[in-house]
Amino acid sequence: MARYAESESSVLELKREIPENNQIVKSVVGFCNMHGGRIILGVGNDGEVIGVEEPQVEELLEYLHKTIYESCTPSIIPDIFSQRVNDKLVLVIRVSSGGNKPYFIRSLGMEKGTYVRMGRSTLRADAATIADLQRQHSGISYDRVPLYNAPSDSIDPVLVERFLKNRTLRAPVHAGSAVLRSYHLIAEEHTKPYPTAAGILLFSRHVHEWFPEAFIICSRFRGTSGRDATSSRDCTGTLFEQFDASYAFVVENLNRSFTIKGKRRKEVLELPPVAIREVLLNALVHRNYAIAGSIKVAIFDDRIEVFSPGVFPGPIDVNNLLSGITYIRNTAIAKVFREAGYIEKLGSGFIALFELYDRWGLEPPRVVEGENFVKCILPRTKREPEHDAMTRRLLNLFDRGSEIAIRDVIAELRVSRATAGRYLADLESKGMVETRGSGPATRYIRG
């Protein structure tokens, strides 16, 4: 049985056959509104290549071109072609990220017909997402948008002066209006200054008044599940204060060892401090602040999870995070963090993270992109010499949701239904997963 080489992701969708109604158009619109992607027709979601009938290929190509062009506003012209996989033909619809967002289904209108690709799902966009797409079209990142209801004195000049005095590789200057404008901390309209989202988040004493959910919730749980919290802390204030408080909480809850060198005792954390720093900074600098939700840091006995609202700001493949490619969602926030010395080189964070984990002999970090969230998982365990890779990959599926189905195992491991069933039965016998339901509705939860 032939299998397709890739599995579904935020930039790839597999379709067994030509869907009815607007399903193809929804997927095309979703990819165009996000980072682009491909739709492969003739491949099941478990990776099995079914193919399309060769005599139908020309007719299908013409139908798809016509349907997509006539159904979308602004017009979308994808690249559609056939591709041979072993002895079967599949159709590929390749869509670029559009430059005239938001794209929507003409018959439904912008409000009901705008779709976005989130993880492995295509979802209808809400009003906040549509507004974000419109900002992307204008070339203005959300953090540079003025907050018209915020008083002009919302930005604390003392905090700005402290940053300007201590920024790296730049001469000290005073926090005049020209400097605030150059950092996009304020925006002027009709000669009246308004603080921007970046200005409030970075340098206001009252961040919570304008962004009540823009803070970090840190929790320490007993065991390996999020059911019994032993301590927690809400890290509020400016983004700098949130970073300092969340970093301190994580470090306080890690194990330590001590070595004696000469007359000095050296304290060593169980995890590389730089790795913790990089993950927290990435969550703060690149999260989507247009989404009402907090960053969550959960510390378990075997791992740390950092949950950040919003998907990746660009077409980043979670399997290729070491490429050094970076996309900046919040340009003003990123610039201030970089000049404040918190970020050394853009695009180097994940590289440093994985290299440090490898050097310390730890299980590699995992990054999961879900439906409008990114979760980074830092294991607290050492690499095992004879680690069962299949079991680890199967258990990693629970990072995407609280339950899985056998089709998720088939798609992830690229195995037959019978083999997937054997893996699940083995884990169930060991108490690592539990079964819910029966027949086609069977689901599995982590034990």
C-alpha cells in the first residue's frame, strides 16, 4: 500500500476525494489567509494514496480552477497540477499566502465566509481574526495599533528612560515624542498622540486596564497531569516584569544539584537556564495579543509546558525549527526586547534551545502548533539509551488534545490500522492510555 510522504499540518491538507459543497474553497481560503499550503486530492488522512482516475484529471483540473476563481473574493488563482505517487495520480492544489487579506467565499460574505488554517483544521474566522487579517494587508503589526481610549500619559516616562539609558549598542537619549514615535510606542493622528499596544504592554504601570488577559499564569502540579496544583502565581505588569516573575517561578520549582570546586559550592539547575529563558521570551514576544487569553506555564514532575495564544506568525514547520527562519508578529515589541539585551539574534532561540538540550543529555523539546495556540514542552528527563520512538511519538499526540482516535495514530506513525491497534492495546495494558467508548466512536485518553 502506497503512503504519502507527509502528514497533515498547518500547511498541508489531505483529501481522499473531491469534497462536495464549499469544502475545497474553504480550505483554499484558509491557506491563502494564513501562510499558504497544499491540498492533496486522492490521499486519505491516514496517508494512504488512493489516487484519482486518470481519465478524469483534465476535467477535474478545469473544474477546480473555475470553482476556486469564481467563488473567492479577492480572486485566488492557485497552482493546480497532477503528481504521480508510485503508480497512482494525485491532484495538488498549491496556494500562496495572499497579499490582499482577508480572502472569503463570495456567496457568504466577509463575516461568514472568511476561513483560516489553524494547525490541521480549517476554521471560520471570528471578528478579531478578520481585523488581524486586515491589519496584515495594511502592513501594520497589531502592537503598533493606537489605543484611542487610553490617555496620552498611560506610558510611564521613568520606565522608558530606564530602557533608553540601558539599551545595548545605542547612545542614551531622552524619552521625547520623536523617540516614542520611532519605537512605535505612540502614534499621532491629527497631531494628537495615542499610546500603541506596544507602548502600553512595555511601559505602562496599568497594563491590566487595557489588556486584562495579557499576563502569565504559572502553576506547579503534582505528578504528570494538570489536576493537583501545589502552587501558582499570576505574573502581571509590563512584559519585562512578566518575564522576570515567570522566570523566577520556574527556577524556584526546579531541582538543583551542587558541585564543590575549590572552596566554592556551585549550584546547577536540572535544566539549562538559557533554555527556560528562550521559551518564555518567545512566548512573550511572538504571542498574538489580539487574542484575549493568557500565557500559561505548567510545571509537572516530568516536563514544563508553555502555552501561548496564537499560531506561528509565519509558515514555520514545527519539524524544521532549526532552520533559523524567523517571522516577527510584534515588530515594535521585538525591537525593544532586542535593544534591551533580552534577545541576541532573531531566529536563534529555537536553535539554542535544541542545542542546549542535546548538550545536557535531555530528551529533546517538543513544539506543538494547535488550533490558535503554540505549546512548547521542555522535558525534565534524561535521554534513555533504548527509548521506544514509536511509543514516544504516540504519547506526544496527547499534546494536541485530551483524547485521540486510532486514525490519529495511523496518520502520525504511518502504520496500518492493525498495527496502530496493537500499539494502543500495549499502552493500555501498561496503564499508559485508557479507552473511552466502543466501535467507531472509540477514543483514547492518557492514563
